[in-house]
Amino acid sequence: MGTEDDILTLDNQLCFALYAANRAVTARYRPLLTEINLTYPQYLVMLVLWQAVREGETVRVSDLGKRLRLDSGTLTPLLKRLAERELVTRQRDTADERVVTVALTDKGNAMRRQAREIPGRLLCDTGIGEERVVALRDELRAVLSLLESQGEPSGQ
């Protein structure tokens, strides 16, 4: 990385590169998602639900939180807003009231057709080739997997 002083330079930090790239990509999504009236976090929820429908699965709120790496304090208001817009339904399990499942409504499922063009439009907008995007995504997944497999840092 360089000298001892270089180690604390902002542009040498992996965390900052990831943070800045995340903000830039999310900003590129914003106008595309505005067209279908979704925020970026709502879009992520809908992606999980559209995939579940294709795979014939039901989605528990707790599983949705794990998949998106969101806590219930963040996820609950998101789901409430999607339900108010009649895109999803939330239902408590009759056998265990602690379990809540989320399902797409017909309106939420129909939105998938509008959303199909978003990834391609984003790719064209950025000018980054598909191969490079796939390689970057796969590398980031590998880093995430490695970090998550190590558990929480000890704080030392």
C-alpha cells in the first residue's frame, strides 16, 4: 500500500471505494426506479419477491431480512409502504403468529414487466461492459462470502 502515512489516505481505503461505488450505482438506479415509483430498497425487496414467485416459494419476513441483510426496523416500514401501494400483502402464520409471510399482489407481480428493462438500461447508461460487470459482481460476492464466513469482528 505504500508508506505508513499512505495507509490512512482516504483513496487507499477499500471501505471508501465500496461506499463511493455503492452510492454512485444507487444514484444511477434512482431515475430508472422513479419511472416505476420504487425506491432502491423497495426495488431490492421486489427483486426477492419476483424471484420467489418464479421459484414457487413463499417468503418469510425474517428470510427477506436475511437475504437483503436488513434488520426488521428497516424492513418493516419498507413492507408497510409496499403494502399500502397494494404491491405486496403481509400475513401472519396461523400456527405461529411470530411468523409473517410476504407475497406479491397481482399489481406487484405485474410491475415485474416494467422492471425487466432496468438492468439493461443501467448497463447501457454506465458504459461498463457486461463481462466486466459480471466479473466485478462475482468478485464482490466472493469478498462478501469471505467476510461473512469469518463472523463478526472482535473489535480488538
